Amino acid sequence: MYQSHWGIEQSPFRSCLDPQFFYASPTHDEALARLHFLVEQRHRLGLLLGPAGSGKSLLLEIFARQCAAAGCAVANVNLLGVEPEELLAELASQLQRDGGSVLSVSALWRILTDRLVELRYEQRPVVVLLDDAECALAASADTVIRLARHHPSPEMRLTLVLAAEQAGVRSLGHRLLDLAELRIDVEPWAPSDTGEFLAASLRKAGCRSEVFDEPAVSRMHELAGGLPRRVARLADLALAAGAGAELRQIDAGVIDSVHSELCV
């Protein structure tokens, strides 16, 4: 482990989904503001789009926590390979209604919609976050459409957010895309964002020195294409390599050498 070498208390780049190490770059701040706009204006469906590794999943987690703190009922589900029964059961469970051993779609749908009615009477906004939407099974996509069309009046404060890769957005189908009221794009970081993310993450981990020199930061940004997940992976490998070589600072050469270890 490299923590002792760099004088840090924990690995700052191991988990790109750790809210503790969320870096609020301008593009992520803007995305969060637009997500809150969706809920505040009682819009039914929004799209959160960005390339793989741009931080969509972490944004959903941060947004879910903020919504829950504001009193919303929140469900956050990954759609990859999920059957309709699993989707409905998970939504009902996260919205605090247990489906028990119920297996049929129709029964689970009744359980979920009954809970939505309760939340409507409680005047609580309901926020449903669906990650990896471009990987949804066709039957589950139909279930999402049905949910998006459920009780369309403003009194039903239900907002759905579908997160997907920009390249796969067409796979959602025109029926879902036609329902979307706002598209939110998560752009890759600017070079300054990469540098600030690295410095902020190291500070949070307890580091008091400048670990990456400026050419290393520039090279990391270039090789990662400004994508947070790739930046974090490169940084983690570089810390390990630098500790192994007993370096006091990481330069661009170290970044080039560890880049070959990444599957990008």
C-alpha cells in the first residue's frame, strides 16, 4: 500500500463512486442544479447524458442524498439487465413498501402505485433515478415508460431521471425520448478541473505535499480525455508506482508508464 509513503490516511482515488471524494467541477455543479430544477418544477422525466466515466453515477448518488435530506422519497436503481419484476420490487422497497414474495408484474405495479398515492397525499416529491438506462431490457424500458405516464397531473410530484451514455441514447427508443423534458449533458473536465480534483482529493486524504508536478497533471488530463474515472485510475496507479520507486514527486514520465496498465 502506498499511503505511508505519501503520508496519507486513505487511498483518495480508489473508488470514483465515493461521495466523500466528489469534486464539484463546473459541469457537475451545473448538472446538479438542473436536476434540482427538474424536481422543483415538477417535471416528469429528464435525461442525464455523458460519456462513460464522466461521473454520472456519482452525480446520481450525490443528488439522491440531497433529495432525501430535503424530504423527498428517493429510489436509485441501475437498469443493467434488470427484469420488470426486479425493477418494480426494488422501486417499491426503496420507497418503503415491501412487495414480500409477490412475483407478478401486475401485483408489484399495484403495490408501487399504491405507495405513490400515499406519497402524493403526504405531498412528498418522489424522485426515481435510473442509471445505465441505455442497457435496460426492452420490457423494463416499457415499465419505465408506464411509470413516466402514471398519473400525469401536477399533484403527483414524480420525477424520473434516466442516466445514459451519449453514444447509446438512441437505444432508449423514441417513446422514452419523446417524454423527456430536459436533457442534462455532463461534459469532460477542463485541464484546471483535473488539477483541482487531484489536489482536493489528496488534501481530503491528509496529504500536505504537492504529489503531481504540472506536466504530470497535464499529461494525465490528456491521456484521460478529462474523464473523471480515467483520471482517478491513472492517479491511483501513479501513486502506487511512485511509492514503489520511492519518488517524492510524480512527473509525466510516471504517468506515461502507468497508462499502459489501463484498459482504455
